[in-house]
Amino acid sequence: MKRFALFAALAALIALPAWGQTIKVPAPAPDQKKTEPEKIKPMPRHLTERSRLDARECLNYKSNEQIIVCAEKFL
């Protein structure tokens, strides 16, 4: 029994420096794709002669329905 206790204490003393060591893992390299978000390109819009005009004249109407009907002509 004394031999077993002596062997266990000796093994613990030998392993003590190994328990204090830490494993150093290198940090992962940052990916170029993750750092820069993808930009969404706006869709090209084909403007007509009417859509180039200003729809502010529609604001002269009193009801919202009349304004919406008038503004739809400019889309």
C-alpha cells in the first residue's frame, strides 16, 4: 500500500508541470469574403418621358385616393 501511495505521489509530481502548460492554438485568419458585405446593385430602371416629370402637381388634390391615382401615372 505504501508503494502505491509513493508511486501515485511521484507520478503526480512528474505530471505537475504538464498540467500547468496550455495549448496555444493560432487564431484563424480573417476571410476577405466575411469582412466586406456584398453590395446589392440597383436594377436599371427604364424611364419614360412621363416618369421624368415631377409628380408634385398631384399634391394639389384633396383626397389621398386622387393623389394616388394621379401619382400612378408617373411610375
